[in-house]
Amino acid sequence: MAEHTSSAPVRNHIAGTDRPAASGATTDLVDPATGEVHGSAARSGPSDTDAACSAAETALARWSPATPAERQQALLRIADAVETHAEALVAAEVGDTGKPPELFRTEELPAVVDTFRYFAGAARSLPGAAAAEYTEGRTSVQRREPVGVCAQITPWNYPLMMAAWKVAPALAAGNTVVLKPADTTPSSTALLARIAAEHLPPGVLNVVCGDRDTGRSLTTHPVPRLVAVTGSVRAGREIAASAAADLKRVHLELGGNAPVLVHEDADVAWAAAELAAVAFYNAGQDCTAPTRFLVHHRRYEAFVSAFAQAARTLRTGPPDDPAADYGPLNSSAQLGSVQGLLSRLPDHAEVVTGGTAPERPGWFHSPTVVAGVRQDDEIVQEEIFGPVVTVQPFGDEAEALRLANGVRFGLAASVWTADHARAMRATRALHTGIVWVNTHGTTVSEMPHGGVKHSGYGSDLSLAGLLDYTQVKHVML
């Protein structure tokens, strides 16, 4: 297998082979740590997405009838191959994202491997109703079958991990896939496709690189019967609207704006230290990142002080800086978005620490804490997706829940308290798909990951994620 290097253009992977865009068009890949071009990738057009969808449709006839045991074996082999090619995948991901390589190697790559191994097992554990006679003389059976060809779009914050979250359940359920990675971070996904090609029939997993036009060409193509996307609310709305015209199923994991409820009985020093490590991981470019800190008014000043001190100990830097806790933002546009929110802060808000971009090449931003914000402030209502958090006081439990639920997003939240009953009340009352208690950010393959409201619908991971890639058929005998 030819592995990607920074000097070789990132190509599409269609029907088991690598190929450039039919037009020859490419997109420059820019290293976020330097702001300099470090490579290029295919910019695919309609003919490329058509070829990929055709390949996936052809491969479906071979992959869909495969037994669960055969699918399991293929996914297990892919997981092993990811471990074998770990360093090539680290280089590909770090080149596009600027992440600290050791953090990716120890935190994200094992999760990729675990995702494939989990869904390898889940492929043989599809739940179903027992056969029964619901009317005299006739036996009813439910079959779980693959949806068909799945179009998938993944984001730039966790390129390889999000590809695994999408690909593994789709393949485990017997579907075939055409996946478009983000235009700024295609390298590790393209490499994953080449790794997987050694263990899958041609056309089962296809990758087309490109921009928004490529994505539109894929999601509006008549062949895919399901569209799954992890991305922005804007992208989710557009895809849902276009899918409606062809009655495609849609699976959306969109933005987040996670509240953190810190009650009066919480261990403030411990909570601040734990949360700072999570809030600024991956430069805060995580849809479940703790961003809105809601703190009981009696502990507010102590928490702001402790959290700001923890933030000041963190360091941003390029991949060759072993002391860096997180890397740059993904693009100059994302850096501009974060700085724009800070530049428009109202007078009552206070930047306690940070708020600046270091004087160096690349798209870095300091860890930033903004206190004194109010519920209707832009920086509270909008997803920041950067190394910035806000802090608000609350008076009682009811107000904390009202503030937590008072945004359009509903992906994740956490509650910090020593009171078990209060924690359980919060898990019921919070309008989010995930609630952590006295922790934040940990995911496991066995549990679903998905949101409500403008954070989308559908689940990644878990048996719920697997079932999202199946359809039910009633058979009566």
C-alpha cells in the first residue's frame, strides 16, 4: 500500500483504487501551525461523485449479503491495520490539523481502533423481535437490513475519528459508503480508505475529496439512500432540505454549546482543574466541549479565579513543541470567527485571562476566560468552537437549568455536585443528548453520541448508531 506523504497529492479512493479528480482540479492544503501550503488534494466534481456512487452501488450486491461474521472479520482486520499504520496516520492528521502528535497518538488513535472493534462485535449482535403469531395461522418475523449506499460527510476537528464513527457502523450493518472529508483535512481519511481497501471488496468504502460543491453533488446524488453528516447547523439544514426532495434518510450530528452547572457543594478547585483540561483540548474545537460555565453565585468568584489560573498554565504551540497542550485553530477563517466574537463583547463582559492570538505564524489563540456575561449575549448563544469559555452566576437550581437550556443547541452538558438527587434531577431536566455528572467529555463506543434541538438527530456509536444504518422489514409466513 502506498502511504500518503506531504509531497504527494491526496487522491480520491473509488472502487478500490486511488485516482485524481477527473478534471485534474486540486485544493491547496494549508498547515494551520504555519499558515503555509504543505500539500494538495483532489477537488472532485459531479463525475467523481457519480463514479464513487456507482462503485458503491455495484459493491452493495457483494457486501450486503455478507454474513455478520464476514463483516466482523473485515472490521477487525481494519482495526489491526490502523494500529500497524499508526505513525503514517499520525503524520497525515497532524499535517492537516497541527495537533500535538502525542495527544493524537495516545487519545484519538486508540478511539479509532476501538470504534472499529466495537462495531465488529455489534455486527453480530443486531437486536430483533422474536418470531410470533400475531394473527392465527401466520407467523411474523422482523428483518434488519442495510439501508443501501450511504453518503457521509465528516468535519475538520477530528478527521480520522469522525470517519471511523461514520464508516464502522455503516459497514457493520452491510451498507456501502461514499465519504467526503472536510476540504482542509482529507489526508488521514484518504489514508484510512487505502488501509481498509486491503480488507474490503472494491467499492465498499469510497472517499471523494473536495469542497462544499463536492458535498452538494454527493448529498443530492440519486443513489445514496441515507446521508450522514457531522458539521455545522448551516450544513445540516442545507443537507436536510436537499435530502427531503428525494426522501433520503438523514443523520445529523451538528453544533454544540455545552453548559456546565457548578453547584454550591461542588469541589471548586478540583472541578476547575478537570474542566480546564477538557475545555481547551483540541483548541476547544469540539462540539461537546464545556463552553458555558454556570456557577452558583456563592462560589462564582472562587471558580472564576481557579479556572482562570488553570487556563494560564496551558500552552498552545505547534506539533514540534512537546510542551504544547493544544495546537492551532483549523483555519484563518476559524481564528477570525473566534476573534470576532471577542471583539464584539458587551461592556459588562470581562476577559479574565487570554483573549489574544500569539505573535507567531499559524492560527493559534490563547486560552481565554470571559466572565460577567449575560444569557442573551452573542458569545453565550453562539457556538464558539475555539479555546474560549464564558462564566455566568446563578441563584438556584431552577435558574441554573433555565440558563443551561436557554440556547438553541442540545448536544451535551455536565453537572458538578455532591448531591445525588440534584444530579439526577438535572439529568432529567437538561435538554441534551449527553449528560455527564462530575466529569465531562468522555465517550465510549458502547454508549450513543447525539443531540437534540439544533444539535441534530441520530446517534453515533453504540447499538443505536448501528440501528441508524438499518431498516426494518416485516415478513409474514
